[in-house]
Amino acid sequence: MGAKTRRGLSWSLLGTVGTKAGSFALNLVLARLLAPRDFGVFAIALAAWAFLIHVNDAGIIAAVVQWRGKLEEMAPTAAVLAFISSALVYVACWFAAPYYAHLADSDAATGPIRLLCLVVVVDGITAVRSGSLMREFRQDTLVKANLVGLLCQAPVAVALALADFGPYSFVWGQVVASVVAGALIMRWADVPAEFGFDRAVARRLLRFGLPLAASLGIESVLLNADYVIVGHVLGTVAIGYYMIAFNVSSWVPTLIGQAIRYVSTAAFSRLAERDDPDSLAGGVRRSLPLLLAFVFPAAVLLATLAKPLLTFLYGARWTPGAAVLGYLALLMAVRMITSLTFDVLTAAGRTRATMWLNLAWVVVLVPALLTGVRIDGIRGVGAAHALVGAAVALPLALAALHRAGVRLGPALPALARPAAAAAAMAAVVLAADHAVTVAFGQVAAVRLVVAGGLGLLAYLLLAVPKDAFLRVAHRLPIPAMSKEG
């Protein structure tokens, strides 16, 4: 299983990096072709899609991955449930779209919402096959399908942007990508196209899947309520600035977190099946320090170099988003830990625990966001997000792991070194950035390369043990020097 997990994670990381790098490049192009208002309208549609895509299949994909038994026993029933659920969700979306768009003070988003959310029907059709590929650690197949979808998305979106289609440029590109990728998954997954209905199987699937779908739906509210609140209070242009900042802060959760999620539920599920009760806990304790070793330096860079980063990537007109990026960097670190927690709880069959955790989080978050946006605009929204995440969600996630039998105490010594290195890195970046600004002025590229480079070097020297450096050095293909040389 370890070999399968490593192979699946390698493909998942490769695919996530490839697709997200492509999406990032596409957004860079569109940021120069479209106005902040277009990004704001798309952000409203994307928030609706993010909610529906989490609840549309009634948790069937995760249920397929976690299923204890033969896949053939449940696939026909699961396919029927996923399709019916997705179709009903889309019908509800069609009628609710105008009211949701009006709530976000963006009536122009109604059409994009209705079109973009067609993706949930495609997701419902492919749910069982996607879940089977994850279950069997065939992430390479998913990667290939998504990359082909991206290759089809880019020319559609750019062509429509040049033709002045505004937010529909994003939407049509996303729909095309989803349809292409879904068709390939249907073709490549080794699951017979059978439909049936077994009441006992359906009850078992829904008992597991519905609480998880509710949990993921609440999680999407956590990540997208801010768009609705910002739009309602500040307008669509402010959403555009906020969306750019939030997208940048989501790089690590998207690149690393999503890649891990493709394999973590399956891997933790297999550990949870073992007779050894400490197998699951041991896997979590090994995973968390490694995960945070990548998260800490990314958070420091986003928090300390927010303005030059946005200026360099998107242009000077997008720098208002820098005011919120530092707070969102802290939220990013919290999200990485809570996402790992949800995967562990799902693997252990504790889907209700994930639902209650997210529900407690959102109950505190929404009033905090409303207060923050009225006090300090988008920066107040980011501050509220970070505060609630660190003070409410993180302690609840750790408590849920403890109740599931996962003791993280033995992992704390392994976390001390990267945490201390991150603190030192922040000091180095701030000092170097001040010196560079004095010497060269507000040149974004120079600030990023010099200050960011020195900070990363400091982090590596402090966070990576000496023996790890030596192991890497021994593997480098450096030719031996002759006596004469």
C-alpha cells in the first residue's frame, strides 16, 4: 500500500501542479484582458459552484473510496444515487440563482451561475468512476483527463475574453474543461456502466455520504461566504480584488492540499482497516510535520511580500488585494491542518464529526466576517477569517482528532524545528526587503528575488537537518576530481 500511495501522490502532485500552473497562467492572461468587475461576477458564480460541487453527489465519491467490500456490490446503486442527487441539486440551483446573485449585489451573475453549475451534473455522472480511480490509486488517469480538459479550456476562455464576453469567458472555459475531462474518465475507468438499486446498499451509502456532503457543503460556505458578504457590502469591484488575493493564498492548499486529498482518504482508510489501532494515528503523526514543513515558508512569503507579489504577477491595479493577503496566509496554514483532519475523520468513518466541526466554524465565522467588512473593508474580512480559523477551527480540529484516537503529542518535537525556522525566515525577509527598497526603490521583481530568496535560504538552512542535506549531496551526480585536477 505504501508503494501505491507514493505512486498515487506523485501523480497527484504532478497533475495538480500542472493543472494549477496552467490555470494560473490563464488567469494572468485574463487579468490583463478583463476588468476587476468581471472577476467579481465570476467569483460570485464560482462561490455557488463551490458549494454545489461539494453536496451534489450526496458524498458518493468519498463513499466509493472508503467502501468496505467489493466495488461491484455498490457501483450500480451509487451511480443512480449520484445522478439523481446531482440533477435535483442543479434544478434547485436554476431557480435559486437570481436570489443568490441579488443577495451578493450582482444580478449580472445569474446567467453565469446557471451555466457554470451545469458542471455539477457532469460530476454526478462521473462520480462512481472518479471514486473508483481514487480508491485504486489510479491518480495518473485522473491527471491525464484533467490536463486534457485544461488544454481545451484555455483557448476557449481566451478567445471569448478577446471577443468581450466578460465573465462568461471563465464560465464557458470551465464547462468545456469539465465535459472533456468527464468524458475521458467515463471511458478510462474500469467500471461497468450498470444501474440498479439495492435498498441496503443505498442506506449504507447515504448513512456515510450525507453527513460528509453536509460537512463539505458547510466547508464551501466557510470558503465562499466572504465573496457574498464583500459583494453585498462593498460591491463587485471589491470582490475582484479580494478574489485575486484569495486565489494567491490558495496556491498551497490547491497545489499540495488537493494533491494530498486525492490519495489521503484512500490511504488513511486502508490504515483504519488494520487491526493495529495505532496504524492510523502513526500515519497522521508522520504526515503532519512533513505537510507543515511546506506550508510554513509559503505562509511567510505571502504575508511579508504581498504587495510586490501582486504587482509582479497581475500589475499595479491589483495591489489593493495586498491589504488582505497577509491574513489569508495565516488562514491558509489553518486550512491545511483542518483539511488533513477531515480526511482522517472521513477515513475513520466519522463523517458526522466533520459536519459538526464545520458547522461550529461557520456559525462563528459569518458574524465575524460581517463585523470585519464593516470595520475595515476587505482587510477586515481577512482578519476575521484568520482569527476565527486560528482561535476556533484549529482547536476543534485537534480535539476531533483526539477523540478519534489520534494523539499528536509525539509529533510536536518534529514541528518545533520548521516553526522556529519560519519565524527566523520572516525576520530575514522583512530586513532584506527593507534594505532592497532603500537601495532600489519599489521594484517588485528585485524585492521578490532578493528578499524572498534570502528568506527561503534561511529557512532551508534552519529547517532541514544536516544529515538530510548530506543524504541529498551523496545522491548528486558530481564527478570525482582527479589528482591533477
